[in-house]
Amino acid sequence: MKFFSILSLLTLVGTCATPEYTTRIENLKDSITLVDSALVEKYSKTITAEELSEHLYKFASDEFEGRKVGEPGQKKAANFLKSYYVNLDIDSPLGNKNYFQGISSTYLPEDVSASENVLSYIKGSEKPEEVVIISAHLDHLGIEDGNVYYGADDDGSGIVAIMEIAEAFKAAILDGHTPKRSILFMHFTAEEIGKRGSEFYVKQPVFPLENTIVNLNIDMIGRVDDRHAQNKNYIYLIGTDRLSKELHYTSEKVRDAYSDIELDYKYNALEDVNQYYSRSDHYNFAKYDIPVIFYFNGEHDDYHKHTDTPDKIDYELLEKRTKLIFATAWQLTNQEKRVDIDENNIFLN
Ligand SMILES: [Zn+2]
């Protein structure tokens, strides 16, 4: 019965090792305390399906001509976002009402004109040097064969989510609740041609990357994929636990407290063939050891087609997903201690 005795030994080793790790994880989970629940609930209410719809019907309209990098439609989209922040009275970190981080054509592929990332900023009240970046890409595919590629889901949905999140934080500030850490709202250009806007940002960051504590990146959150046709109450989260278990469990605790939405980690699997972890702007932050969460609804029949239009967005669902991201951002900007990457986490080392 040799085989059996080796198996028993393995089982014994397994049971010795397992509790230690699970205890550490439990201690880590217990160390996460949610803050300001009443305020999160209160300002979350300013995020509405109506306003998301209003913004998206504008942003994904003919006027913006599919927002192709460097083209007039993309410039209109950039100016639209700038006007939005000027009206909300949210500053740019660059000063002088300059909301554009210019990217010259020499940095971009041949035949692509100069472009710009659009950014705005809320300065933290207690730890202004620590920055949470909330991002979505403003560009899309332009016009082909006379068809405007509206990109309502990709990534109009992420853009309007950020617009509503910024408005919610501003409402809180006007009542005296400025976030403890700073928030950078980033609208990247040139994602569709290889994540060039975010690549440019991490090479020329406005705030030092070592104090950029997390990137919440939103790319397509207004639709439902086939996998969830029967139950649309979901969002895919990708990357949450890759660099920071603390971020993963914080995100889960926020969901447990404020939302009944199902968190689907299918595409977070290391071996997943789609490799979405490396396919949107957050990946340029992850490369620098900055923990990320990528919020995503999965692909659908209109993905990268001119039929990705605003009438196909589920605005109630978009509202729900946006509220979850707002609550997560609030927690990360206001909790006592910045979220740690695993190698710096006292519970895991
Ligand atoms: Zn996209």
C-alpha cells in the first residue's frame, strides 16, 4: 500500500500548509474596513440612467464622426469632455484650463495626426500626492465606407461612466466631503491603435507612478454578452488580484456592501485565451506594478462594427455598474491606508 501512504503524507502536508495561508488571507480581509457608507449611498444617487443616456447619445452621435485618432471628430470629443469639466468646475492638473496632454504625430504611427489625452483632477485633502486614476478611452474607429463607427459601448459607455462619477465626487466636495487622496480622470486617446495614449502617459506621467496607487479602467460596460443572456446582472472584473490581493478583497467588500451585481472572473484566469488583461489601457499601468481593475461586459455582435449604437445600451445596467465603480473609487481614495501590492502587504509577508 505504498501509493496510499504517499497520498496520506501529501494530504497531511496539504492540511498543514493550507490553514496558514487561509489565515493570512482572512486577516487581510478583516483588516479592510469600509468607510463613509452613508456618503457613498448618498452621492451614488446622482449617477442616473437618464444622465448616462443623455451623455452617450451626444458622445456616440454623428457629430463626433467615430472619434478616429487625430481626426476632427476625435478633437470634437476631446473638446466636449473639456467643456464638461469646465462647467462642472473640476480643474485640470496641468493648470491654465489646459485639459489636454498633447501627443505629437511623431510618437504615433505613420499617417496618424497629433492627438491628445484629456484629463481632469480632484486634489486630495489629506494625501494629495497619492493618486487614483479612473480611465476610459475616448477614441474609436472613425468612418469607413460611409459608415460612422459610433462606439457607443466601446468606449462611450466608459467615458460617460467617468463623467457621472466625476459629477458625484464634485457633489460631495460641494458639501464638504473632499476625497483624502487625489483622483485623476483620464480619457485616453489612441487605445484602438495599440493603447498608445496610455503608453504615452506612463512614459510622461503627470503624477509620479510610484504614488499612483491604482488604475480603475473602464472599457465597455453598457451591454450584455451571450454568456449572460439569461441574467444580465453581472460585470467582468479582470486583474483585481494580479498585483494586490488587498485590492481584490476591497473590491469584493465594496460590492457586498453596495450592490448585488455578480462579479464574473472568467476572463481573469491566467490561461484564458482572450488575454483581456493585456488588451486595454490598464495594462500599461500594470506593467509598472500599479494594481488595476478592468471593468468589462464582454464582447457582443456589434463589437467593432458601425452597429455599436447608443440605442443598444442597457442604461439601467450601465447605471448599476457605474455606481459600483464609484463606490470602489470612493473607498480607495478615502480608506486609511493606500492599497498595497502583495510584496508590501504585512498580512502576506
Ligand atoms: Zn475599447
